[in-house]
Amino acid sequence: MESLQDIVVEGVTAFVEPPAKNYRYVIELKSSKMSIWIEDRTSNMVSRTFKGGMVKTDYVSSANAIADASERDYVKCFQDMLDCKLDDSNDVHRKLFPIQGGGVRLELGVAVRVLRATRLVTYTFDLDPVSVERLDILESKLRDQQEEVEKLRGEVQDCGAPLFVKLTASKMSGSSIVWDAIESDLLISTGLDGKIKMLRGGVYSIAVVVNAVPNDYNYKVELLKNAASMQAANTGYSQGCGCSATLYTIEHLQTNDELTTTCEVSLSVFSFLSIIRSGQQGLRKPCWRVASICCCNFYRC
């Protein structure tokens, strides 16, 4: 019967800063015994090493023990140490180097801080070489290719049809136009304060049509990013009759950028905002901006 502590984790890791060899790892805990596989993904012939049947005392001593940690906790800890990025700011280090007999030594270390003291705890595993059948090699290569296909599929989907959001507004909060409440893959609007928070970076086409009733000249409509003006246009004036002002721009936006639209006079009827994301390729583009397009249209009172 499978124990509740049994667990299998796997992933891809490296042991020096890229470009470097990539290794696939599998750590399995079964009936309180741990096994580790390390497989070289970049060689023409798959190279695989293994250490199995390890009980807790085989890899934990008084020098590296973590208080109250179970075998399952150690497996998750080793997974985190293999998955984390390698940089100078990280408290984790990992090494893999050859030993006699064709095996490799896996060394995982982490800095543990208690109050003001810091100590480095290290876990060492000597992995033995194992024979790899031709079928296993084929399976490993197919798994790597499947991962690449999934990665490319995600990139293709991201570069597909433009993502589009259209919002309307008929009320204001102070001078800010309050757009519809919406939560999409592109953005979030609460419908309360007029702020639109971007969830994805990229190049966006933004069009705004504001319908207002100005009572004098020189009132303006303004589109802002993070409280900084991107574009502004005068509303025009026709003796108290309604008019519309239009803004259009192409901008490079970052994740968590906030858009707001302000108007210095009251709205007359619905106003409209359209946002289109042009695709992943826009993430590599500099900021583009189109000269402000301002159209002032007058209609009957």
C-alpha cells in the first residue's frame, strides 16, 4: 500500500551558469527510502546515474539536520535546491562532479539562518552509473522533444490573434472616467476608481472616445500611464451642446502599469475605450507613439 509520505518529484537543472549542460533529475520517496536519478540531457548518448534505497540516516547527520523535517520535507527541500537559479545572491549552491568508477557526486548546500547566526548545511550523494537501454534513450529524447513542442506551442499561441478589450463608461470619480468592471487575461478594471491595471506587457493600441458637454473652451481629455500624461486633446465647445474627443496611441506597456482617463467636464452619454495587444513580438520593441489624433464632433443638444 502506498504511504502518504511517498512522493516523486522531477525537473531539469544545471550546475554552472548557462550556457551549460542540462540535467534531468528524479527524486522518489517510497516506503521511507529515497532514490535519486540524474540524467545528462545534452550528450548524444544519454548518461544516467542512480542512488537508491537511502534511508534518512544515509544523508542526514547532526551536522546538516533540519529540526522536525520528515523524509518528505527533505525531498521537497532537495527539489527546491535543484530548481532555484544560480547566482551570487542565492543561499543555495549545487555541484556535480565525476568520481572514480564512472559515477558522479551530487552536492547540495544551503545557508541556514538562525537569529544572527548563519551556517552552511551540505548534503552529499554518490551516484553510480547505470546502463541505459536503447528504448530508454529513445524515451528520454522523445520527452525532451515533447517539452520543446509544448514550449513552442505556447509561444505560437501568444503570437496569434490580437487580444482585444472594449470598455464603456457613463460616470466619473472626480475627474477620472470610471470604466466597466472587468477581469481578463490582459487587464483588470474594478469599475470603482477608473484605474485599469495591465496584467501582460507588450505593445498595445489604445483608442478612447469621450462624449462630454463642455461649457467653455480649453477643457481637455487626457490619457495617463502611471499618472503621467501620454496624450491629451481639447473637448471643443459648441455653446453647451455635446461633443466628442478622440485619442489614439500605440504604447509599450509593462505588467502592472496603470491607465487612467480624465475629463475636466461632465460626460453626456457613454464613452468608449478599446485596447488591443499586438502580440509577443511587441515585448522586444521600443516604445512607439503615434501623434495624438483629436476629433471634436458636435451634435444636437
